[in-house]
Amino acid sequence: MRLSFCIALCSAACLLAGALLPDAARAPRPRKHPVALGTFLQWFLAKDWDDARWQSEFRAMREVGMRILVFAPTVDSTHKRAYYPTQLPGHRQAEGYPDVVDACLRNAQAAGIQVFLGLNFHDDWWKKAVRDPAWLYAQMEEGNAVADELCRRYHARYPDAFHGWYWVWEVDNLNFKTPEQADVLTRALDINVRYLKALNPQMPVLLCPFMNARFGTPEAYQALWTQVFAKSALGRGDIFCPQDCVGAGGLTLEQVAPWFAALGKAAATKPGLRFWSDTETFSQDDWTSAPLDRFVAQMRTVQPYVEACLTFAYSHYYSPNVLSPGFQQTYKAYVETGRLEAEPPSTPTRLRAERQPDGTIELSWDAATDNIGVCGYYVYRNGVRISRRQTAREAAGATGRVIYLDKAALRDAELTYTVQAYDFAGNVSGKAERIARPSSVVEPK
């Protein structure tokens, strides 16, 4: 009853929408240089957005060639809460959250953005996954109930925006290794995929696994996914979009190519399956935004293997609504020209190193300048980087005196500090250096 009702409701509204997803060949203004086709957006960032804020975000996306938004998840299965008004048994709408899903789709429809909605996610995935298949399969069934509700509530109203599904569960190459584990994964995936295809076969399913070079080889991961694809209901138009893992530290930039070459071979075994990259725009060691030269290098590295790139996540790490507009300005110029600007910031001046009574060393310097703006400062102690101080994420701007506290400084050692400014493109200034001696203040020359 539940399934047949939703099929009737969704299928008619979806006949045209299913054909809208752009391939690389049909993307607006085709370019030889890689650009991102869309971005992920997590629910918490958009909690308090009004329509004006949503439209501002979508304008920023379209300005740099993005047409796809992946919004996820829509249900937190850990705490049984949804980010929209829900009638699912045992669930409730998250306290303090409006109907974020409706706001997303309503504004996406007006802006010409295609949305992939994630279903449910449970934090126990990281502990149970293949260790408790019964638990895993029950989570997939809950996801089907979520899909029903999302379909009934939103698809007829927003058929052009509500375009596809995101399978939120992140598969990795540590917990999924053996053929038996691949079979568990395939069955779990298919509980959702077969159901979603019955709801509407034209709505693609997107999934984004990740990998860590310490836990296996490209060939082993290729074999696992080849087995999954051979047995799963994934098919034409669905999207296999692995995370490139550079931001999270699972792969170095040099390791990305062999891993994507291998996973591309696995994807090619499934007729019609599309192969994209989920390109990470952050640095997990300090949760700063990656300079754009690294982001562009990541896209160029996977370009020979994939049709398109999504980002995790432009809206969180580059959006002018969240950070300095320097990221948007710099990336927009790259999108239009294929080149990142190359003018470095000025060298920081009047660097001062002052040892505090508790042994902490306070560094301070006059802010550097740049033709677009200073993104942040690299701070080194004895040649080892100890901070990537990103002014773009702080209330204090790029002008005036900049302060950094080295709380891990050795109390009775002579220390050499180096500070360099960097801009949004990743250009780096000259070096400002000072020596801090035990219990001394070093004045600028």
C-alpha cells in the first residue's frame, strides 16, 4: 500500500526531472579545465536559513558553475529525529528545526538547482556495519520509510528540484574487505536501491565510499566494488562518487590517481554506472579550508578518470556566506579562465616573540596584504609547521595586529619562529623570522 501510493504520486511528476542531470558533455559552458558540478550541504548549516539566505547560497553556487546540491541526512536515526515534519513511528521533528527539507527544495526549484536527498543515518554504523547485519538491514528498511515520506511530502511540489537520492552510509576499505562482507554490503545497499527504483526508476542513487591507503590497496578495493556491482541493483544513471580522501588524510594527493584508476575499472563493469569524484575542500587536522591550489590539483588529478566532481563541501568551506568572499572571487576567476591568480601576499612585518610567565610564547605581527585578500598564516617553530592560522574563518579580519599563542613552546629553549602569509589561491609570502630565547623578548629590528 505504502509503496504503490508513492509510485503513483512520484512517477508522473518525475518523468521530465529524471532527464535533467547534466553529464560532463552537457554541463553548462563546457571547459577543458575541471570545475565542480555541485556541493554537499549538511543539515546543521542551513538550520536557520530564510529564503533570502538560501537564494544567496544558490546564486553563489551558480556563479561558479554548480547545479547540484546533496543535502544529507534528512533523518537522524540515532536520536529518532527528522529535519522536516515527520509522522514516522517513534520519530519526531528535531527541536528548533523548521522544515529544512522544504526550504531547500522550494528554493532549489526557484534557482534551478537539482537536489539529491540523503535518507537516514545512525552513528552505530561505525561500530556495527558488517558486524551486525540484522541491525544494518533494519536501518535500510527505516530508510525506505523515510523515502516514502519524502516522496509523498515533496516530490509533486518540487519535481524539478527533487532529483535523486543520496545513500548516506559511508563504506570504507577497513570494515569491508572480504567477499562475505561485500555480500552484506550488497544486500544492505539493495534493500534501499531496489525500493527507490520501484518508487521511481528515473531518480538516480548517489553513493560516496572512502578509502585509506594504510588499510589496503587500490586493487583490493577495486575487487570489492566489482563484486558489489555485479550483484547489486545499481544501474544506468546511478553515480559512484568516491571521496578523494585528501582532506581527511586517507590518501595523499600522489596516491589519488592509482586509487581512482582502480575504482574506475570497477565502475566500468556496471553498464551505465557513472563515475564521479567527491573532492574534499578541507584539512581535517585543523578543520581549515584548503587553499584553492590544492582543490584544483585534486580535480586535475582525477580528471582523466571521472565524468565530474562534487565537493565536500563548497557550502561549508568556500561559500561567501560562511567565509571571506576571497574564496569565491578566486575560484570564480579560475572557473572562467582555467588559471588561479599567482600574486603572493606581502611578507608579514614587525614580527615579535614574547615569552609569557607560564612559558607560552606570544607571537604577533602586522597583517600582510594581498591583491584579493589574505587567507591565513603559516607558523613554524624550528622549521616545523605548528599552525595554519586561517583568518578567513575568524571574526578578526586581515588588517591590524595578528596574534598567535604557542602554548607548546619549551620553556628553557631557544626557538626560531617563521611566519608566512598565504592567500586563497595558495600563494605564499616571503618569510618573517624571529628567535625567542629563554625568558626574553625579541624586538623587531
